[in-house]
Amino acid sequence: MTIDIEPYRHDLEVIRDTAQQVIRDFGLYGFQIQFTGNAHTAYAELHAQLVPALQQLEKSGRDQIRSLLYRIDIPERDFAQITVNQSKESFWSELAGLILRRELTKVITRKLFSPSNGL
């Protein structure tokens, strides 16, 4: 099942929950990600922080990045897709975008299928 994330991109509750998920996941690796609470700039705000965090994490070793991607549940095929024909800079940007989409999808899935929604 594929979830259309577009209707939720500016839903403040979903954005806040997504930001909290990103903050929690990156916090486990020693990174402090900040979120101002603005749903309209959230993606750019988080993305801008994830790129240098990922670059720094790479310096700790590939195992750290693999561990983070496993924790966030990034499929290997999605990761492999962005590694093909990417410059180093666009790779980190693509990876940050992939992480944000996955975190957003997880939050939306929990929202849609939580018992409080009657499903």
C-alpha cells in the first residue's frame, strides 16, 4: 500500500510529529536537530540540518549511517537508487529527502491506522 503524503505536507500535527521523530532518531547519534514549528518551512528547515548531520555521521564510519538508515527503515533499494550517478553533494541532499519522506510516511501511517481513528 502506498500512502499519498502530499495532503499532509502542511498539516501542523503531522509535521510536528515528523519533526519529533527526526529529532529523536538523530538524537540517538548525538545530533541536535531543531524545529521552529512552522509547517510551511519545516521541510527546508529539517532538510538543511540533516545534510550536514549525515555528512558528519559518515566521518564516524559507514556503519553509523547504515545503523541510522536501518532504524528509520529506509529500504536498501531506495538507498541504492540514490547512490547511482549522484555527485557527493546531491547524494547527501537526496538522502536527507529520502529520510524526511520516510519519517513523514511513518507518522501518517500511525495517524491513519491508530485505534483512535476507528480503523
